[in-house]
Amino acid sequence: MNKNILCNQYIFFIKLSQSQSLFLEINHLIIYNIKWSMKNYSLLKYLPNSYYNDIFLIPYKDYLDRGIKIIFFDLDNTIADYDTHYPDESVLDLFNKLKKDGFTLFILSNNHKKRVFNFGSALDSISFHSLAKPFKNRINKYIHKYNINKDEVLWIGDQVVTDIVLSNKLGILSVLVDPINPKTEKWYTKINRFFERLILRRINKMHSNEFIELGLNKRWKK
Ligand SMILES: [Mg+2]
């Protein structure tokens, strides 16, 4: 058989298996979130402890004074959009400043190894890829491996159904930020956004005081 045909077939099967595993993971995520919504587990578990427009507006000094020593940063649309492959100057400056202030910084992402490691090495931070947020198995392994005290951690992310749910499950203080550029999001993140809207709408109805106190009504209007 022609070498090129064999090669094309090989690439086709690799892509097929990748898309199947992605499909299974997405299905898992959808079922998980439906189960949570249906059971109406306390909706407050979807609420962050604080909300800011972006990572540059967070009062890190206040968190340091409260005993926070470690920051878990989500990657996609929290520190860079999906189309950006290297942190920009402002993010590099922020990470350098935070490290000087005494924070230990981690990057946590569901994205693939190469992208996450690129950012981790550029920002000189420990990075965890393919985390399968909101599931806690993988992150728990790292928490034990690095002997992390969860009371000293602040989790910053842009997604309610991954970052905030998982931080709440682990009892970690959380900050929700706006996505940098939602237009760059992949189709599976758009599915998450659909659930996020449903959940936030329900929280707005059931817990409007907490919703307004956090300023989430501003995110809602965007
Ligand atoms: Mg994200």
C-alpha cells in the first residue's frame, strides 16, 4: 500500500480516538452538571467568594494579609485567551510581582500538556495540565504531592462550572473573573457557558442578595 495512504489512515485513526475521548469527557461533564442542577445541591456551591473583572484588579495584598500564600491560576481566558500562546507583558509583570510579594504560583488547566507547560515555563510557575476540572481526583494528587495546605490557597478562574465548583468542593477560597475573550472559546467551553448561564440565573432568583453583593449582576448583564 502507498506510504502516504497508510500515513493518512494512521492520522485519521489518531484523530478519531482523540475526538472520541474528548466526546466522552464532554458527556461526563454535561451529565455531572445536570446531576448537580437536578439535585439542586446548594446553589451556593456555585458561588465564588469574590468576583473581579480581571486578574489585575484582585487585591492580592489583602489576601496575603489573610494568610494566603499560594495562588492557583486557571489558564484559558483567565491569564490568556485561547488564541494566545505566550503570556503578555502585563501577566509576566503581575506574576513577577506576586512572587516577590511571597506567593507561590501554580497554573491549573484542563488544556493539553504542551500549551500549559509553555505558560508554566514562561511564567516560571508549576503547571498542571489535563486536570479534568470539576473532578477532584487529579488536583487532589497534586495537593498531596506538593504538601499544599488548602487554607493557604486562593483559586482564580473564569468558569463557574469548573473552577468555582471544584474550589468549593475542596474548600478553597475562590475568585471568579470575567473571561478575557469569550469569542476564542472552543465549543465544549460554550457548553459550559450554557450551564453557567442557567445556574447564575437560578442563583439570581433564589439568592439575589448574595448575587448582588458579589457584583455578579454586572457579569450577568454582559
Ligand atoms: Mg478558563
